Amino acid sequence: MACEASLDDQIGEALLIGVVRHEVMSVAAEMHAAPPALPEARPISNCQDQKLVEQLAKTIKVIGDRLDQDKSFNDMIDGLVKVADKRSFWELVEKVFTDGQINWGRIIVLFYSVGKLSGKMVLARFPTIVSDILILSLDYFRRNLLEWIRRMGGWINSISSLAHYSFERDFGSSSSLISLSSGVLFISGVLLGGFIVWRLNRCA
């Protein structure tokens, strides 16, 4: 169990740091500025686990692309940037987990939102707060989400759940976080998930 929990911790760390790094690097490149220093994720040497991280990163991108099309989401992130301190993160957590319920979709939404918030902080020229937000996010993940992930059987079990994830079911059409159309299903997750599981079994 300890080994599984450690692996789930490592995968979560790699995902969260990867999302933040991608958003921050993209914004810094657009601004022709040096990106803020970020911690490095522990390397994942196992081929199957690395493939899982890559699949989950693709899933986060699919969900992120949907979120980026939503005005309420972007307004919410812009509002949090105005706080420009650690309270931004805690306000974000409150919006994602407003009723205290945890599920795979909300975890992925939180990860992407942290990345987006970090990128916006760089854009608003508050790069020093990015590292603080990332450290807070990793700590929150370990304290509040990791045990739930372990109980659900680990990150590998997230793929099928995310394939059927609906924003409206979790946040409602009038939510301040998201207001996408009814019944949005991530069918691409089914396709990508099925492909990656097949590849995982063949990975040497």
C-alpha cells in the first residue's frame, strides 16, 4: 500500500508540475521573458507509469481546451489574479470543491486551473507568487486528495471515469466556475484511454 501511495503521489506531482510548467512557459515565451523557477518533478522510470502520466496530461489538455472556451471560467481566473497572493489558490480550491465532494473530474479541473492561474500570474507580472501557488497545490494534493486517489485504486482508474465526466453534473449550468452545455462527455477520453491501456500492456 505504501508503495502504491508513493507512486500515486509521484504521478500527481508530475502531472501538477507539468501543467503549471506548460502554462508558465507558454506565457513567458509570448512575453519574451524568462519563466520563474519551478521545482522539478521526480523522474518516473517505469514505462507503464510514464505512459499513464502522458495519457493523463492529454486528458487535462482536452478538459483545459473546453474550459478555455468558457467565459465564466476565464473571468474567475482573472478575478483570482487580482488577489495576487496565496489566497488566490485557496479561493480556487473553494470554487472547485465548493460542496466538499471529490471526484476525478474535479481533481483534473483543479490541476488545470492551477496551471492557468500560474500562467496568468506571470502575464500580470507576479511571477514570484507562482512557486508559492505550486507548493501550496502540491501540499493540498497530498493532504486532501492523495488518500482519496489511493482508495479509488490509483490514477490508472481515473481514465474510464474521466471519459464520462460531465461539467454540468458537478458544477451546474449556472456555476461561477463553469457553464458549459448540458451533457458534455469527454468521448476523446474513451478513445485515448483505450489506446493507452493497450499500449501499457505492450510496453516493455
